[in-house]
Amino acid sequence: MPLVLHLDLDAFFCSVEEILDPTLKGTAFAVGGRADSRGVISTCSYEARKYGVRSALPTAQALRLCPQLKLLPGRHGVYGDYSRRVMTILADYSPIMQQMSVDEAYLDLTGDPRPGRTIAETLKARIRSEVGLPCSLGLAANKLVAKIATNSGKPNGLVVVPPGQEAAFLRPMPLEMLWGVGPKTRAQLTALGMKTIGDLADWPAGDLTRRFGEHGRQMSAAAHGQDDRPVESEHEAKSISAETTFARDVSDEATLHRTLLELTEQVGQSLRRDGLAARTVKIKVRWPPFETLTRQSTLPGTVELDNEIFAAGWGLFLQVWKPGKRVRLIGIGVSGLTDPARQLNLFDAPQAGFERKRRAAAVIDHLRDKFGDDAIQRASLAGKRRRWVPPAKDPDGA
């Protein structure tokens, strides 16, 4: 019988910050960008959530809801280290592990003779004792139900759905708990009289398909607890990326430029921390209401420095964006990951100049890991009122 475990690290960034500073426990605090630079909340403590603060909320709005909110800059290098420690523990329990993000993963436990609950309890205790982090776990016959089980038990929960009970477990839950039911779809289903996943399961599958196409068929199957997606193990990272969804659509070029540069710094820092370079740079853009496109460019050589990655990504963005066009989501990533050995050609800066940039990037990465992402900032990212000016060509500048 298939058995899938889903793990989610509770309020991950905040949980790490509480380990580093125990005085934060029980207080309203958040990790996110500053209010004076159109920052948004990455994650917040459960105490802050009582005031309506949540992830992706503009920081300025979060501070209005909770004036005593303590805001911390992100330390993504530190979070990445904690994430790797957790994923190393997970790998001890199954060779088939699919990491979805820095704080979420699936394990395929099919065939393990031990009871699933025993495995989950042992795993949960190890993560708490060896890493110091709380987590929520869900166990079920497939990925869909395991993830919903996790979400239903948060925070610090463990929910097991017995085989054959998937549909019954889902039945009383609200529609929005189901994958694929966003605000628009939920409104359409509610207009038909549906309120729970059970209501959706009772609705004729043929009519859902007629109304919603393939999405309707998938929703019907999901409402019955059906999901045949395998847990896909990836032993090596195939790509590194970062993206953000704006609280309000953005059409200002300087803001888009600044945001893509901030995301690039996250990608570059992750790339260098893993000792890798990339051959391909890609961007992701979403226009309202939900049109998403991607573009990528494979470069003559490898890249690992922020300026190199950003130059390629911004060029791709300008190919698809026209001044005044509103953007809902923007992201940048790299793939074709390889050893960072650098092959020079006639157009490259001298190797000594490149090595200076590499060493400077390493120092900046270290300081941001230790003191937070705001420890060192580019002048162009220091405040939202600064007008962006295209950088001058400086082959030796960092």
C-alpha cells in the first residue's frame, strides 16, 4: 500500500530566528522587507498572526495591524543551512525524497515495515532534538492528501489518514483546502451551492468537466482523495530560482528593476554557497489576471556573480515587457548547474579582475548570512525614492 509523508517546517524563518534569539519566543515578530522600500512579509510568528499579519502582506500594512511588530531582515544563508540539516535527516528514512522548497518535502515510505506513525513520530523528535525546529507532518496514501493532512494539523501537528479514508477525511473541509481551488474557482463553486470538499465530491464529475474543462475533472478526482503523482527524488539540484508576487500590480520600471535585482542576489548567494555556476539564466513573469510566461538564455560560458546573472535576466525581461504594462509576479533563476571553473575568451575581463569580484561576493555573502540581508545593500536598493540609473560599463567593478 502506498505511504507518503509530507513535512512542513512551521513558520520556518521565524523558528530559526527564535533559535538564534530565544527572547523572540512568544512575541509578535516577522521576517521581511522594510516598509520604506515596499517590503513584504516573508513569514511571521504565530503571535503576530493573531493581529492579521501574514506572509506576502506589505510590511507597511503589517505594521498598521500590529504596531509593536518587530521586523527582522532575512538571513537566507542561515535558513539554508538549517534546511539542509533537516533534509539530511529526512534522507535517513527513505531514498525517495522530493524537496519542494527550503521548508517542505515529501518522503515515499512505501514498503517500510514500520508503522507510518512510528516513523513520523521518530522523525519529528529527531528534527526537534538535533536541529531545534518544530514541524508539522501528514501521512496518507498520496501526496495530495498528505499535504492537506499537514496543513490541517499546523502548527506542530501530526495527522495520519488511514488507507481508504481519504475521501472521508477531506469531506468536511472547506473548498480552499483543496489544490487547484483558488479564490476565483471557489467563488464559482460557491455560486453553485458548494461549500465543502464533500459538496464538490458529490457533484457530477461530467458536469464539472463541462463547466471547467480538464480542471473540473482534476478537481473531482482530488475531492475524492485521488492523486497518482509519484514522489520524485532528485539527488542533484537542477535549478535555483527566486520569485515574488506583488501585493499590488506594478508597472514602474525602477521598482521592477530593483525587485529583480534583489531576487538575483538571493539566487547568486545560493549558487555560490553550493559551490556552483550556471550556464542558463531564466525569468518568470506573470501579468494580471493570470497569464504567466518564462524566457531563458543559455550563455557562452558560466555565470556565478550577481551582476552577470542580472544582466542576462534583465535583458530577457525587457524583451517581453513594455513600459506601463502591469506585472503581478516576477522571478529569476539559473539552471545548467556545473562546476564554477571559468573559461575566458577574448571578451572576458582579466582573470585577476574576476577573482576580485568573486572574493568580494564571498565576503558579502558571509556578512549577509551572519547579520541579515540588509547588512550590505547596493545604493540602488537602499530606498524606494532613489531613481534607477543604468550602471556604467566597468569591467573591473563589482
